[in-house]
Amino acid sequence: MTSPIDHGDDRRAAERHSVDLPSQVRINGHVVSCRVVELSRYGARVEAAMLPQVGTHVALQLPHAGSVVARVIRVTETYFALAFPGVVVIGPLIGNDGE
């Protein structure tokens, strides 16, 4: 079970959850091992050795959801943030079947 992250005055569209999900992401044709560390119905924060550029479309493997195509919206030295094109059902990934 995860708990929501308190980001103060953050006005995001969906609650974000701290997670620790080993996964894979396809970046420009390369399959890279990664770790999903934050997840919401509309996006994710991913840590990986290979970091894509902002605007790149990637395919993130999520347990119970399969391959989810997403757009990179932010990149730092250690992670990248993704925006999903629609709502992804994350309940089974955060221990809540209702979301």
C-alpha cells in the first residue's frame, strides 16, 4: 500500500503516489531497465540510466496495465517525468482496486 505525496500547494489533476516498481521503458527503440518511483492516473516519475529528451514518446511497461505510451515532460540528472495521453488505471499498482 502506498500513501499520497503531499506537495503543498501543487494543483495537479490527480493524486500522486510514491511507489517502487521495477519496470522497463522503450526509449528510441532501446529497452531500458527502470524504476517507477511516483505514479498518478495521468503520469509517472521514472528513474533510469538512460534519460530521454523532453518531448520524446516512450513506452513504459506497467504491471496490470501493459505497455503505456507516454510523453516525456521533464528531465533531471536522475529521473524523467511522463504524461500519459489519457487516464491509466493504477489501483492495482498502489494497492487500491478502486482507483
